[in-house]
Amino acid sequence: MREFALSLSWFHWAVAALALASVVRVAPKLIEMATLVVLALLSLVELVCWDLTLGKVWHWLVVRPRLRFVPRGKVKKVAVIGSGASGIAAAKEALQAGFDVTVFEQTDTLGGNWVFRNIESQGSVYRSTYINTTRELMTFSDYVMPEEYPTYPHHKQIMAYFYDYANNFGVSECIRYNTQVVNVKHDDKKQEWVVRSQPCLDSKPLYMKERERLERKENGIIDDESSVVEERFDAVVMATGHHTVPRIPQFKNQDKFRGHMIHSHVYKDPTSCGTGYDFTDKRVVVVGIGNSGVDIANELSRVSRQVYLSTRSG
């Protein structure tokens, strides 16, 4: 761009000299006007080129300051932990920036919170889940949802869309399925991130695995770490989501309740599927008036004897 801009500057002098000569020779007004128009257009082109150059400098020195300079020819390695909506989007951006990307996914599929299973897992959608925002608002700006999708798509359609997105941008080839990250640590001396991972062949949520690990540790059982792999990366993207660990409130005399109590993270449908409990003809109270609470209360009202929706504010 700089060479192009300098060459335009030399051309400015040539055109200016021509314009001066035409004025000296009392050239026709039409030639003078044409010369001025050419000068104006060339100035505009040079200004655009200069702006593009400044834009690149701003992008590399300000927008991406955390990605430090490395020796010439070395490609930045980026680890993305989690292949939900945020994970695949982050991986796609990193790939397009020319980085060497590895996506760690502890389950056997991408999709994160939108993965439906008949048992409790990382995903927390239930069988009847539809998005609560329109597809126009939820869609990725650079890869929109199919026009044939309804205004509020079902979770199966969202999953199909995520797979299409990952395949279209080459993210699918970067995902390591059934691989759990057990530790991430920064090496201050080498300015690198050390990521330790191991094979993961079940779909239990991470918080359940960590609880079991702590129980084994308390009982003096040491986990076998022979399968743990250690790798180094220049940057790490945490895309583990905020729906993977259920937040269960504690109420006074809660331990005295003799009924069945579950978190919405476990709920799959009104029958025994997934939860091991059939809500048919039961008296149920749903605590919380968020999206999940309202959805579940509405669904249970079709099969349960009585459903109460509890909220601390009116």
C-alpha cells in the first residue's frame, strides 16, 4: 500500500505540471476541469489506501495485543475448550486469522448446552426445548440459519445448524471429541499455556466427575494419570459455558422434605425419561420463574395433578 501511495504522489506532480502548463498556454476550461477532477480522484484513492494501512496497524497493535509477536514462520497455536456455540465461533475466527486451532470437547458431539440426552449430561435442554429468541436474533451474522426454519426452531434444528456451521468453516476437523481438559496453567517463563487433557468416554457432567474424584481422593484412591497428555499453546479460549453446573438453593428444613427433588438441569420430560421420576398425577412446585421454570411448569401442567410456580418477587 505504501509503495502504491508513493507512486500516486509522484503521479500527482506529473498531473499538476500538466495542469500548470495548460494554464500557462491558456488551455480550454474543459481540460482544466478534467485535470482537477483527476487530481481529486487520485487524492481520494491515496486517502483510502492510507486509511487501510492505518487500519491494519491498529488491528495488529491494538485489537490483538494479547497475541504476542513470535519468531517469523511460527504459527500461533490456540486451544479452545468447549465446542458449544461460543466455542465453534471462536475456533472459526481463530482459523480465519491463520492460527493452528485445537478444540477440546469432552463429549462425543458439539453443541454444548443444546445437546439432548436421555440422561443428565453437559447439555441441559429437555425434549421439548425451542429457542426463546427468534432465529434472526440467534443466528450467526456470517452464516445465517436456513430460511425454512420456523421463527423459534427446535433444539434438533439448532444442532443441525451448528454442525453445518462447523463443517462450513472447517471447525469440525479441529475438534477432539471425548477429550477432557483436566488442567490449564500459564508458563510465565516461556509465555505459553500448558494444557493437560485425557480421554473421556462417558457423558457425565464435569462437576459430577470432579465430585467423584474428590471422593476417591478422600478415600485414599489416587487416579491413574498415565493417559494425561500435556501440550503447549500460545493462547487459550475458555468456552465451557455457564449452564453445565446446576445451582441448587438451600432452604430452611429442606432436608425434611420427603418428596422427589431435582434441578431443571436434570429434567428431560414429564415422564420417567432421564429423571427416573414420573410427574403424572403429582403435586409439583417449580421454584424460579426464569425461562426453564416457566417452560417446565407449563409442560407439567398437562400431566400433573397440580403445579405451583414459585417466585420471590411479583
